[in-house]
Amino acid sequence: MRQISNVCAALLCLIFIFAPVFTTTNAMDAEAIIRKRDQNEYVNTAAADVEMVITSGRRQMTKTMTSYAEGDNALAVFTNPRDRGTKFLKRGDDLWMFFPDAEDLIKISGHMLSQGMMGSDFSYQDIMESDKLLELYEFELVGEEKIDGRLCYILEGIAIPEQEVSYYRRRSWVDQERFVGLKEELYARSGRLLKVLKVNELEQFGERWYPTASVMEDKLRKDTRTEFYVKSIEFNPDISEDTFTLENLR
């Protein structure tokens, strides 16, 4: 019995000696995971052609647009026949919308920001957030799970105090190999689930992995979903200085 006990004691010693080394060298902390995700998904400057397919009950609408982004500024110009010429301009914390038929320029603010953009499941607030996730949330690594066969880190993010965000809490599934979010659950401060975002396709651009097909579902609305497709995208293009001006909206 003493010999067996000595063997067990020796094994326990080996476990305690080497377990910290394994944890340190093979596990990533939440901040490192989100930093690598930000490197993939955060855009400094980009131009893209995008399609949205909005489904509400039995009704389906398809909208297309060309978008430009540079830092805190963004411009979206709709190109589908029904909405052709409608434009959104984001400058810092301000958002304007231009309707060509009425030649009307509207500033979107207050409760309007929480409404669906052009009837979609994406709100105006969703398109207003352009900061890196690490600048908006404090994350904790809470587990791992497979999404469509891909092993993911599961992280819980709580809004950093005094930061203005659309969602107080978010639960993120981040691909452990490509470091892109494959699923997001977005919550109110009350704990109510507001929206779920699911990424269905990724493409590699150089060293960057970027979502090119995703679906947003607004859990406060019934039988609705918005599919979002990036048809083409160019990172770090040259964008004219007057692109993000109010004069350019008209």
C-alpha cells in the first residue's frame, strides 16, 4: 500500500508541476482573443458592395448598396431600384439620411436610432458603432463550444462604464483558429435577449479573415430576419476627402 501511495503522490506532484505550464502556453485570455478578433473585423478604411435580404413573415425585400468607411465616418448609397439614391452618412456620433425623391435631409437621433434601418433587423445604432470591441466591452472567457463544426471560444462582454453602446451585454463565439465571431447574442441591461447574429461565410483577404455572409434576427420582432452579404470589399482604398460631407449627400 505504501508503494502505491508513493506512486500516486508522485503523479500528483507531476500534475501540479506541469499544469500551470500547460495553461500558460496553450490557453489565451479574453483580452488576447478579442484583440485578434478586432484585427480581423475592425476596418480603418474600406469600400464595399453589399446586399441585404429582409424577410418579414411572407414578405421579402432585397436592397443593395455601396458603402465607404474611414475611421468614425461612413457613407452608404443604396443602388436597388426602389431605394436608388437614398443615402446614409455617419460622421462621428451623428447620422443623417437623404431621400432623393423629396430632396429631404433628416438627422436620425433619439428613439429613431433603435429602429430597423430600411425595415431590416439592423438598427441605426448597429451601424453607428465603429470602435473596436476592446474599447467598448470588458470580456471574460467562459467556455468553448463548436459552431458548425468549428471550435469556438465563448466570451461574455459587459459594456465599459460611460461607453455608449447599443447592447449592454454580448455573448460571443469566436473561432479558435481564424479569430472571427461566428455567433453573437446581444442583450439589454435587464438581461433580455434582443438580437442574435450568425455568420455563415468567411473569406480570407491576405492575413485577414472577414465575414461575408451573416444573418441578424431581432428577437423583439416576430418572423423576421435579415441576411447580409458582402459582395465585394476593398480594404484601405483611397477615398476622396469630400465623401463624408453633408454637401455630398445631396
